[in-house]
Amino acid sequence: MSIFIDEDTEVLVQGITGREAREKVPEMMEYGTSVAAGVTPGKGGQEVGGVPVYDTVREALREHPEIDTSLVYVPPFAAKEAVYEALENGIKKLNVITERIPTRDAWRIYQKVRQEEATMVGPTSVGVITPGECKLGPIGGNDPGSVYQPGKVGVISKSGGMTTETAWVIRQAGYGISTAAGLGGDVIAGTTFEDALKMFEEDEETEAVVMFGELGGTYEEKAAELLEKGGFTKPLVAYITGKFTEDMPNKKYGHAGAIIRGGRGKPSNKEKRLREAGAEVPDVHHRIGEKLDKVL
């Protein structure tokens, strides 16, 4: 089973004529993703990998009413308007790949998504994959099947590259993936760890979740609170990277959201809260499989 996307997902790619989207759309389609249309203002009438391009989301939906998901590949300055356009035309699921969106725009996007009761993964997402069914964005590269096999372990990660690395460790331990999502590492996340865990809680086929967290912010602590309140009852394995930074203050690391203020956002504090809440927290990344063996 899956969360967010499945074999029936119909995708619109906003910014499809850009370099990165042109490269990734064929990979997605080869994997089996149904990419119905693309949108780039002023480029209507073109095609990308056989996918028709329209000037507006409204035009694309008029010709392809089956579309239910938007993959946003537009430049940072255009991201807010692109998300607004998708939402205002009734698309309720979005995956935003765009990086470096201004924080003020990201906050407005977040508010608009909540107002429209929609779901957005990103920004700064590496994509989402439900193995054997559908993938959005660059997640898994051009050979996702070498890492992502169907199974019953969900994966959620702040880090793009470590989403796939975590899935690889899980596969090496003999387990498959229900859905893996790169949530992005920005200060403002469309889907938080807490949000994703609630989705996995409702998925009958997901038996456990692996979470890859980082220094900075409080999304991991919010996940711990969810466990303590009984909002997520399945086994959770949580690895938190960046502990070395606690001995090297006043430096910049990682994503835009990797900010430590006082004790807030420290990896050691995140680990402590998650352990107290009942999560399994390995000391090193390659021992995630051992923790899965323990809980499954």
C-alpha cells in the first residue's frame, strides 16, 4: 500500500520545460508514473517526452481532468504563484522540488495549502516513491528499482540523498518500502514528520516507519509528542544525524532548517525525546536494520 501516491496517480508537472524537469520526466514515465501534462507559461503547444505542455494549469485540467497531483519544478521566484495556481484549480496534492524558496513565500504557501485542505510534500523535496507503482521527482535516480522494493516499511527524511541511502540500508536488512518521501530540510515544511506519521498510521500495509532526522528545528520533537499521545502506534525507528556539530558551535551546516538555538534543535535532545517516547534510536545509520529486526 502507500501514502500520497499510488498506481492511479495522475501527474501535472509545473515547470516541465526546465532543464531538471526535462531530465526527470522521462525517468518517471519509464518507472510507470502517469504524467498527463505539463505547464510552462508561454510554452503551450510544445511537448516534453511526449507529454503535452500548456500555458496554464486551467488549460491542462480542461484537457486532462484526471490530474490529481502537481509536481512543482519551477524556479524559486515563481514557486508561490505556481502552488497557488494549482490549489486554486482544485489540485489537492503537491510535491515541491524547488529549492531556495524565500521564507516569506514558503510561509504563505504553507498557509494556502492548509486553507485549501491540501497536502504538500516539500519544498526542497527529492520526491516521493511508492515502489512498483509511482515516483515523483528525482528520488531513486534512473534506476530506483535497485534500491526501492515494495514492502511494509515507510521512510520519511529531511535529507534528499539520505532518503535513498536509508532505503538501501532497509533493503540490505531484508525489508521493502511502502512509501518513501523526502520531506525537505527547510525551516517551513509542507508535510512534517508528525503529518507523515499520521498518514502511515492510517495505511494498513505499513507495519513500521523509519525516520531520518537532522539537527535544527523541532519537527522530531513534535513526532515524539505524537507518539506520547498515542497518535502513532506502530514501531518507529528514528536516526538523527549531526551530533558532531554540538562540539563545533557558531558554524553553518546542512539545510536551511538546520538551526540550533541554545538547546533547541540539538541532535542529542531529539534522540532523548524520541527514546523517551518509545522510538528505537540507533547510534549509527547502518544499524537501522538491527532496530527493524527488533521491532518486526
